[in-house]
Amino acid sequence: MDDDSLYTRWEQRTEIPLFLASLLFLATYAARVLAVSMPPGWRSLCWFTLLVLWLLFATDYLVRWILSGLRFPRFARTHFLHTVVVVLPLLRPLRIVPLYDAIQHRQGAPRLSLHARVIAYASLSTLLLGFAGALAVFQQERGAPDTTMRTFGDAVWWAAATISTVGYGDITPVTAGGRAIAMGMMAGGLALLGAVTGSFSSWLLQIFSRESDRRPPEG
Amino acid sequence: MDDDSLYTRWEQRTEIPLFLASLLFLATYAARVLAVSMPPGWRSLCWFTLLVLWLLFATDYLVRWILSGLRFPRFARTHFLHTVVVVLPLLRPLRIVPLYDAIQHRQGAPRLSLHARVIAYASLSTLLLGFAGALAVFQQERGAPDTTMRTFGDAVWWAAATISTVGYGDITPVTAGGRAIAMGMMAGGLALLGAVTGSFSSWLLQIFSRESDRRPPEG
Amino acid sequence: MDDDSLYTRWEQRTEIPLFLASLLFLATYAARVLAVSMPPGWRSLCWFTLLVLWLLFATDYLVRWILSGLRFPRFARTHFLHTVVVVLPLLRPLRIVPLYDAIQHRQGAPRLSLHARVIAYASLSTLLLGFAGALAVFQQERGAPDTTMRTFGDAVWWAAATISTVGYGDITPVTAGGRAIAMGMMAGGLALLGAVTGSFSSWLLQIFSRESDRRPPEG
Amino acid sequence: MDDDSLYTRWEQRTEIPLFLASLLFLATYAARVLAVSMPPGWRSLCWFTLLVLWLLFATDYLVRWILSGLRFPRFARTHFLHTVVVVLPLLRPLRIVPLYDAIQHRQGAPRLSLHARVIAYASLSTLLLGFAGALAVFQQERGAPDTTMRTFGDAVWWAAATISTVGYGDITPVTAGGRAIAMGMMAGGLALLGAVTGSFSSWLLQIFSRESDRRPPEG
């Protein structure tokens, strides 16, 4: 039995538990940020849970690295998304897309078309990026004296305006931490949104060109 | 006579009356939102008309579903635009594009080129999305105490700045309802606008590359 | 001698004088808008010049229509850019691109590559749209009591922020006329900018893929 | 030995020293802008260093022009990036991309895929454009009486919001110089960002379509 099959077996065994752990991570972080009047005991429990979960993710990353048999910089490059989600564990639920794909594949279910999958993947990623970003920026901004971001609803509204590049400016981060996270969201949001609109455009052209050959469009 | 021909016959018989009904729906909704000092009797009539028209659309959707002979999730997916316009009946006039196309086809009229049709379709959709969004957000915001959206003109100006992602921020929704609709407009507007600009870009390249072979450009 | 050659001959004879007339139109309009303290006599002269030039453009359009031998809606569609510049004569200098192209062609000069020509064309159009839009919006806004657009420099800055969809919102039109022109600029700007970025992206990919085959990139 | 090989030899000998000189130029300029309370002697030294470095770059440009054996307008066009970085020496570190590429090539290292290279190139250029732009605008704005850009952190935040076209408008340049540089950043940023998103979109489609043939996605 060679390394590759060990790697695959590790992936198949751990992917569902780790995905659930990533959801728990996101939920714990959200609870920590949003439940302002949490008693100190619970607060410590939250931080402890986050730490344990992150160690779990780091262990998974290390095991994958060893099983892959690759050197470090090369592993980090070829498993780029794994590397990103170890550094930014809030984005880990993104792995639902390959997971869902893999499960569908095993069950032999028909898969979505290429463009539909890219749109679904990039849209889900954008939503998750927006939600995680709103949480993280809200945590930074809540304490600032001259903030305009008073509720989590404000943070979500700000995140939507930022990722879509509308940028009203009625609510903006004022702390250095909040602005740094915001810049990351701009970069990621732009790339993902470009993928959504690009694929949607190609997909629309495809539908229209297919309909030219057949009867008038369906609806 | 099989199911498909029944479906097609239903479509051909109902498409023009239903399109007129969708215009009536949009007009009634606009009247309801814009005519502030409407007497209560008329107001109830408006709501009643909207309800009846929506039931009509829902019935059409049900009949199509039965005639198509498909299971539900699959029908909702393959007839995605039908599903969207049942949930958001304000966007139903969008069906003018396939309708116009079908009529042109029956009369044997020459059809627009592929890119021109995608541009026309996406531009019309963007306009309709902007108008319906401006109406819906204006209805939410009108009552808010600290709103900056005082007239319907403000709402249209805000909608244009939002869908084009310019986002000046001189006028922004402040209610939760208005912001939720605004997020939907950002998502839809970005996808449609990407389709417009993408197609326009391809179309321009096509025109220029065609002109390279012939004489200098016409106009 | 058939209609087509008459059309071509008309085009060749008139294109250079009409282009100079379009520059005069833009300059006169700019003078009219920017020279606030112009004596009434000069002001009337400006309007008179604009009217005469516009009648010239309208006559050219009519002659082309007759010489083309086409019915009206079809002529307006196939000569779309001509139709646009009759309605919006400020954009008429756009015809420099086909003019320059035609002159280069007659002299047998080597033409730019496809992508370079689309980029040049769309960039020039964007600049002209921004300048003409800044002039037209400034004329609307200057008199408004609560305007933030005090100088023509403000108008140019606002136009750049609008066409690039940055939309700071530090300066925004407040009159209905100014906002209507601004919406037109958003629509046109987005389409043209999409063409610039799309072509630039394709062109960069082309350069990089060409360099993969040869030596390392030049610079 | 012909002109071309002289040109290549000049390039190989000078590229590393000139790249280090360009980093020194950027660092000196940054020191000049950011160190407010610099003694006058150091200030003069900074200007002197910038001048000497720029003369170095100009000499390199002249030598390349002579060695290339081309006429001026043609040389400026075919060596477009060289021409840009002589006029705007702050952007000169951009030459790291062809330099890195060339070194990798000589060592026979495997090169990144086409899309990855365009993404890397355009992202690096965007970062550099943003940093250089933030420095230059901050220098213009610092003295202005009614500025909202008080620290260099504000300038970086403004630059990120501008290049991503989010444009909150919480911080905006108010001087003519700052606004002129900002317009250049909008133009450059849009083109580069379009290249990043376009390539990312193509690259994502490529990955997804490759995975359709093989096993479910890796991560």
C-alpha cells in the first residue's frame, strides 16, 4: 500500500468529522463575538473550544503533509486551499464544496454543469467570506469609541456593501485591525465575485447559443 | 398527444395574457407604493388585485409542473426562472424577452445576434430589477425616522448607484427590510451587469476583428 | 454608379470637416459651461453655433439615411453609433477612431493589434464620455442651492469616481437633470470599462503565453 | 556581434543592480514622505539620492534605446513598460516579475502555469501601485487644511478602497495633485484588477473542468 492510498484513506475517514468540527468552530466563534453578556466561564470555554478545534485542524494538516511525502513549500502550494484554511480556520467550512462533490460522485448522482459548479462554489465562498469577515470586523470594531458599526446587522450590511464593491461608506471600520481584515475581504471578494460574474456570463451565452439552434427559450 | 405538446400548447395559450397580468402586477404595486394619499378602499383593492394576480401566477406554475411530468426539485431547477418569478412576482415582466423572441421566431423575422440578445436580455433585466428594487426599498424606507430616501426619485437614484456598484452613499437604506432587499439587488445586479459587460466586450472584439478583414469601420 | 458608392463617396468627402465640426461643438459647449461671466452677446453666439453645428450633423445623418436606401428602424440599428451621436452630439468626437483607422488604412500603415485597438477605442470613449458628462452635469448642478460640486475640477473628479465605479460620494449630483445624466454615464462607463478590462486581460494572457514559448519577458 | 546580443548582454548585466536601485528609490521616497521631522540635511540627501537614481534609470533607458536600434516612437511603444517606469520610477520594482522569471528560466526551474503567472504579476503590480499611490497621495494631502487623510495608515486604507473600487468615501483626497494621482490609480487599478479577476475566473474553470475527468477535487 503506497503513500497515495494512505493519503486518500485519511481524507475519506476524516473529511466528514473535520467538516462538522469546522462548523462548530464557526458557531463557537460567532457565539463568542455575538453573545456580549456571556459569563466569564463560558467565555473561557469558547476560547478553549476554538483552540482545541484549531489544533485538530493543524494536526490534520500535518498528517496530510507527512502522508503526501512532499517537501513543505511544494505541499503548501499544491494544497493551497488546505494551507489557507489552517491559517484562517473561519473559512474552513468552504470544504463543503469538495465534500459534497465527492459524496455525489460516490453515489453516482449526476453532477452539475461546469459553469453551475463554479458559480455555486464561488457564491458559497463569497457568502462564507462575508459572514466570517463581518464577525471578525465586528469583534475589532465593537470597542472602538468613534465606530459607526453598532450592531451585528450593521456589520453584515457593511460586509455586503464591501464584497460587492458598492461601498456606500455609511458604515466603515475605523480600527487598524478592522481595516486589515476589510482589505483581505476586498481582495478575496473581488476574486470570487469575478469568478461568479465571469461564469454567469459564459453560462448565459451558452444557454442563448444553445437556444438559437432549438426552439425559442424556455423561461 | 403527449405531455410535451400539452405543455407547449399551455405555454402558447397563456404566455400573452400572463405577460399582461405581470405588467398589471408591477403597475398595481407601483401605484400602491407611490400613491401615498390613496383612500383606504383603493388601498384594499390594490392588495386584493396583487393577491389575485399572484394566485394566477402560482396556478400557472402548478399547471406547468403537472404538465411537465417532472418531480419537484428537478422541475424547480430546470425551470429556474419560472420558480424565481413565482417567488418574486415583481420580476415577472422579465418574461417579455422569451415572449418577444418566440413571436419573432413564429413570424420568421431575423433574430438579433447572440451577443446582442444577451446584452438586450441582461440590460432589460437590470432595468427591471432596479425599478422593482427601488419600489420595494422605498416602501420599506418611507416610514423610517432617520431615512435619507425621501422621494421615489431618491430611491431610483440610489438603485442606479447600487446596481452599477458605484455606491455613493449619499442615500442608503437604514431599515433591516430595505437592507435585505438591497443585498438581493447587489447580488442580482452584479451577475447581470457582469453578463452585460462581458458580452459587450466580446461583441466589440468581434466587430473589430471582422473589420480587420474588410474596409475601415462603419460607424 | 450605385447607392453604395455614393454613400462611400459622401463619407470620404465629409468625414474630416465633420470631425472638425464636432471638436468645435465640444469646445463651444465647454466654453459656454465654463466661462461663467460671459457677456450675453457671446452667450447667444455660443447657443447659435451649437444649433448650427447640430443642424449640420442632422443633415449629414439624413443624407446618409437617404443614400443608404434603408428603411428607418433598420438604418438606425445598423448605423447605431451614428444615431447615438446625432442625439448626443457631445460624443461625436468619438468618430476620431474610425477616422484615424481609415486614414491609416489608406496610407497602408501597419495597424495596431486587435486588443490594442479595442483598448484604445474604449479608453478614448471613456475619456470623452467622462469629459462630456462632467461638463453636462456641472451645467445642471452649478445653480443648485445645496450642491457639493462647486468647481469644474470637482465635476471632473466626480466623473472619474463615477465612471470607474469607485463612487466616493464626497461629491454627488443633487438635481434631477444631473442625476439623469449621471445614470447615463454609469451605464456607458460600465460597458466601456468592461471592454477595456476584458481586452487588457486577454491581451496580458496573450503576451504571457507568447513569452512561454520564447525567451523570458521583455519588460 | 550584432546589436541584439549587445542589448541582451546589457540587460543581463544591469538588471539586478537596477532592480536593487529601484528598491532603494522606493525606500528613499517612503522615508522622505513618512519621516516628517527629518532634519533639513537628511531631507536634501533624500532628494539628491532620488535624483541620482532617476538619472541612472534614464541612462539605462537611453542605452537600451540606442542598442535596440529603433526609432523613438516605435521603441517607446514596443518597450512600453520601460517607458512607463522611466516616467513613474516609483513603479520600477515591477521589473521584479520579468527578473524572477528570467532567473528561474536560467536555473531551469519549472515555471508557474500561465494563469498563475498572470495572477501573480497583476497582484504584485496592484500592491505596488497601491503602496506607491498611497505614498504619493499622502505627500500631496498632508499639508491640506481640510484633509481627512491624517496618517499614512489612512492613506493605505484609502488606496485599498480606491483600487478595489469599493470607494467608501470616508477618506478622500481634496487637493488637485492628490486627485490627479488618484485618477491614475483608478485607471491602473481597474486594468490590473480586471486582469486578476479574469485570470482567476479562467483558472477556476480550468481546475473544475480538469477535475470533472478525474476524481473529486483535492482541496
